[in-house]
Amino acid sequence: MSARDADVLVVVPAGGTARRLGGGDKTALDVGGRTVLERLLADLAPWPTVVVADPPAPHVRARAPHARWCREDPPGAGPLAALAAGLATAPGARVLVAVAGDQPFAGRAVPALLAALDAAPRAGAAAAADGEGRLQPLLAAYRTAAVATVLRGPVAHRPVRSLCAGLDVVPVPLPAAQLLDVDDADDLDRARRTAADGTAPG
């Protein structure tokens, strides 16, 4: 099965709080004149996208017409529950791409993830791998048939790595900028420098 764009749904868990950055919504932090989420959604424009978070301000919706919003049940139940809620809005999707909402440049990784999944028809997923080879389940493309049992079962507060259990997962090395998630002040500073000097490769 080829991961054609028409088969793909991108789900963005974005309901977390920036505890290490003083609280609040870390996807709303400014990175080079745009929020973290706005940067991410701009790069996800080729694909239908569901953001799992509270509805945004109208101007955010206007800048991302390809995106819609929903909430996991219960709110705050974690990223696995968020992926299940997002997929439930488009049950016909054959490929689920997970992209965490605090990764401003991760949208640029989606073509590489889909290409890796296409190249391995027996694999259940293709996941980003960091410099030490660790798989990143919140930057990955999953065949929905391979993860349906997990996502239809109890998902609240379960670890998101449950998605990869028992799957043949293709590791996809990516540039460091695409793997960057904004968890603390150093990450935010690094993201702002990346946006300023254009070192987030496409």
C-alpha cells in the first residue's frame, strides 16, 4: 500500500503545558515571528491535519485552513489518547502521521517518513530516529491497520510507545532541527536561532 497524500491523516497532539517554561501553552511561544504551532502547521499544509487541543483563536484557524481541532477524552489523557481522538475524526485514513505540537520544524520530516513507509511494505511504521538511534513515536508514520487495535482500546494515560510494540518499525534518521522539541528555555533559544539563520533543512 502506497502512502498517497489522499490516504494520509496528520494528527498533532498539542494539549500539553510548558511546565519547564513557566506554564501555559508552549505551542503558542514565539519562534521567529510565528508561534511554534503556526510554523508546524504551515509545513503540514499538504495533508489533512487534526490538532488535538482546545480550539485556537480565529486568526490561527484562518492561517491553517487544512487543519481542524478536537480534544481527547478526557482532556489531558496523554498523546496516545490524542492520536486516537484525531484518527476517530477520519476513520478512513490508511496512514496516520503523528507529529508532536511542540516541534516547530517537524512538518518538514513528513515526506521522508512517508517515503520510508512506502519503501517497506511489510513495515507497520516508519519513525524518526535521533542521533543515538532512539525511535521517536511522536514523529512517525503508522499504517492505521497496524495500530488500530491499540488505538481502539483503552488509551488514556497509556505510554505512546505502546503504538510501536510488536511492529516492524523502519528508523528514519533526520536532521537535528526537525527533531527539535521545545521543552525548556534552551530548546526555545535553539529553535529561535534555527528560525533566524535558516538551518532547519527542508
